[in-house]
Amino acid sequence: MIKREISEHIQTLMTQYFAVTIFGPRQCGKTTLAKSLFYNFSYANLEDMNTRLLAKDDPEEFFTRFPEPVIIDEIQRVPELLSAVQVRIDKFKKKGQYLITGSQQISLKSSVSQSLAGRTAIVQMQPLSMHELKEAKIELERDVQLVSGFMPYLFTQSGLSPFDYYKNYVNTYIERDIAQVGAVQDLTRFRNFMKLLAGRTGQLVNNSAIAQEVGVSSVTIGSWISILESSHIIFILQPWFTNRTNQIVKTPKIYFCDTGLASYLLGIETPQQMQRDPLMGNLFENLVFSEALKARLNTGCEPNLYFFRNSKGLEVDILLLERNKLELFEVKSGKSINVEFTKNMEKFSQLYDDHIKTSETKGTIIYSGENFPNVNGYEYLNFHDIHKKFMRKEEKFRLELPDKNIYNGK
């Protein structure tokens, strides 16, 4: 099993909260990680029909059969069980008794917020990261990585077909998550919509344009995008802006949770095909953003990731906001250093100098070439080392009370 970087964060939270809830895409490794970290816990899989019926019909008997501490897997299948969890938390007041997982938040997130507010920590888990793969002695070439994606199953043995895996992944997602929720009436059009959206990865969202191609309303497209986001299939990257000017574009961008999934939807089956595809640069940008996001989430940091674009064509691919200061990143799929790569960051810095973090370098170009720490004031970083810029393990402020007995947990 490949060691997951988010493990330490989850273990810490289990000592601080009554429950920890892990959300993430299907098959990203939630169950495997939960069972390996807490092997002595009871385990209840709500995908199992008998277990699901027991949880629905007789929660008391459910917890007799699956006593605390317990892993409750795929809670979206029986969200009403959260009410029983709340009652038992308030009754026994014991930390680290419930590890809950969920694959989609279409109707679940509000249930968790309402039932377990103040009782559970929420963790966002993603597929494998390049750093995790690198630690496991797996380091793939750019185009191989883009096509293969990061789902753990593909790295359990040699010789598996990523294209076949993601075909089954999409079919399972549509048939189990989308069809069962009933939020989509026309699954054929929804599938076509997913393919069109993959062609727009790393681009601004234009619901009206997509609606025209799919043959539905822009309101429907907005609803479908929300479903994909809630299911952890896509990420919405918001623009960074100030109130100084109305020329800044405020439309978000779309990225997929996994480049292998996006590649499948685009019909890209091999690394050779990826190398020639006009969307390779977009998919590489998708990879860089998703790796930056994983690095943040795996260490318990808020993502705080943005992009910038204004009406004059000035754009910076990724902005990292920490303590009200920005770090700038440009993404280029090539292997060569080019002074043109830094021009947008230079212009942005001139416009918003008071927002830029003071650093040895003025910005970072993430690309496919070698690492160079300082070229004319900018760092060139190979994409395999993205985690070095986004993974932060700074000590968080923690409230220390003079007398622990003054807090009784109520």
C-alpha cells in the first residue's frame, strides 16, 4: 500500500473531535486508508444492502452489531444515520469514536453540517499525489502521468489499462451516483456534457455556450456543474480580485479531480496521443493545479488557491494566498526556459506589488524541465516537485486554557 500523506492529519483530528468525516471521489482510497489507520475499529459498509437496511430500520441494533469506535463507510447511502451518531456523541462524549466516509455530497454535506456541527472534522481526500508516488519509487513521464491519472487501483499492479479503468469509472459514477440521486433526467446528454466540460479544463466557465452545445438550458448546466463538484469529479477555481478595478474577470475556471478521467472523456488513450493532442497543455495545467490542491489538503491547510485574469488579457495561472500575501505561479508544459514565461507575473507584480509576498524569488514557473532556483529572479520548478511549494506544515495556533476542567465538552 502506498503511504498516504493525509494520514497524519486524520490521526490528529481523531484525537481532537468526536468524529472525522472524509469526503472524496469514489475509489480515491478512503476505505483502504481508514481501515489501515484504524484496523481495530468496527467496520460498517453501507453499500452492503443488509447493513444499509439495518442502519435505516434499527440504528440501536446497528451500533450493537458495529460498536464504537467504528468506521462508517459510504454514509451518503444512509444519511439519516447521522442523527443517531449525534445522539450517541452527546450521550457518551468520547473523542475519536466515528470515522465516516462519503463519496458524494449532493445531499450529504448539509446533513453532516446539521447533525454533526461542532462534533466532526471534515477532511477532503484526493487521489494519489505525485509526491506519494515518488516516495513509492514511481515517477512517470509527463504524458504517461497525464493519461494514467492518480487513482490508487491503477498502481496496485503492472499492466492495467487506464482508459478501460476510467471508462468503467464513468459508467459506475453515472449509474450509481447520478441515476440514483435523480437530479439528472437525461443521462445521455449528461454524459455528453461531461465530455464537453473535459474539453474546457483550465478554461473559464461559460454555461450558455455549453448549454447551446448540449441542448439544455444554462440553468441546467449550472445545476450539473454543481453535481460534478459535489461528487468531487471537478474543482471550481475562483479568480482573485480586489475592489480596485472592474476590469478583472470574475468567472471561475474548471479543473477535473484526475487527469486520467479527463483524458478518457477526451478520448485520449495513449501517451503518444497525449503528446500530439492540442489540449495537452490544458491537461498539464490541470495536473499542476490538482497537485497543488492535494499538497494543501494533505497537510490540513486551506486550499487558498486562485487564478487571475483581466479584460486586457493579463493572466496568472495560480495564486497562493497565505496570511493575506500572494505567491505567483505560471504553468508551462514544455521543458525549456523562456523569459516570456515570466512576463505576466512581472506585470501583475507591478499592478499589485503591495499584495505580493516578500521572497527570494518573484514567482515560480512549473514546467517539464530541470529545477533552477533562480533565473533572473524567478524559480523554474519541475512538475514532480510541486509539493515543495504548496505543502506547508507550519505549527497552527492552538488555544491553551489555564484549567482544563473549565471546559466540559458541552
